[in-house]
Amino acid sequence: GAVVSQHPSRVICKSGTSVKIECRSLDFQATTMFWYRQFPKQSLMLMATSNEGSKATYEQGVEKDKFLINHASLTLSTLTVTSAHPEDSSFYICSASGLTRTEAFFGQGTRLTVV
Amino acid sequence: DAKTTQPNSMESNEEEPVHLPCNHSTISGTDYIHWYRQLPSQGPEYVIHGLTSNVNNRMASLAIAEDRKSSTLILHRATLRDAAVYYCIFNGVRGSNYKLTFGKGTLLTVNP
């Protein structure tokens, strides 16, 4: 199956700083990438949809100025958590799909801890 | 939202078959049925998907009811590595905008 690589897998940052998470599709062109957040013992919650070359579409309740998404190429999308606070600590997961794919492929996730 | 109903948890013994049910009574005629699973501290992994006919792959089989309002994921011989949360999702494939809405899924426990 296709490979989606997410980096870093774990990050600890201080409150008030920003953290960037990368999501790369390694062997196909990802026209659309999705960002999810998952709190302990809960399901994945979609945060935003990013299409290459255009602005991301955010789900209701997700602050676009806090969670900056850039999808500058067909193989890379980034999520930047700005001015992180402890309540932003979570498991962040990206997925990618392309025009020739009927399934989505997920990254391995990033565990963010804000101290 | 695309709503599915799954049991919160199921238990199986190693080497035995497992049937994971899912109800999706609001599915439309063009929606695909997808199954993903998530191991602890990992991103979800694609398992199988189908539209109307039953589907088989190396991981599992998908049995789809004739009215498409329910489906069953079949693991033919459960292993300890199959212990995971299994998500049943239905959604249309609309060009490149492939959006998945996750429910709570079924936590599968496999006993040795």
C-alpha cells in the first residue's frame, strides 16, 4: 500500500511556542490531505481538509489562526500549532488521498505534549 | 455526518474467526463502505472497502448486506496483532475530496 510519512512522531514543547508537523505522501500525488486530532480513548476528530495549492477548509470549532495548514506541493502538507498550550496536547494524524486512489492512507501520528 | 453503529467492544480467541458488524442504515447508493483499524499509538490502517459485492483481500473479507444497510468485516483467523480498534465508515468518493468521519469503532481484544 501507499506510504504516508509523518514527522516528528513525538514532540514536547513549551507553552507559548509553535510546533510544525509534516505529512508526506511518499509514492503518490496527494491532491487532498486531512488533519485529525485524537484525545486519549477517543475517536479521531477531523480538524481540516487541505487541497494542494489552495486554502485549507477547517471544521467547525477549529481555530484556523491557531492551526496553520500549508499544502504547497502534491507530496507535502504541514500543520503548525501556534502558541501551543497544554490543552493542545494530543495525537495529531494526517491522511492523504489522490485522484487514482479509492482509499485514504494515514501517517503514523504525532504525539504532541505541551508543558 | 455519516453515522455508523458498531459494538463498543468484542472479544475473540487467537486462530478463531471474528465477525465485526456495522450498521449504516443511512448509506446512499453511491457511498462506499470502508473499514480501517487503529493499533495503539498509531495512525489508522486501511483494511478493506466495498460498494455492493462482497470483497476479499489478504487482510480480511467484507460481507455487504443486500440492502447495503449493514456490513460485516470478517477476520478469518484472528491473531494477537489483530487487536485494535476497528472503524466502519461510509462515504462517497467525490473526486479528490475523500473525507472520512470516524465513529467510536469496535475495540477488538484477541485472547491467546
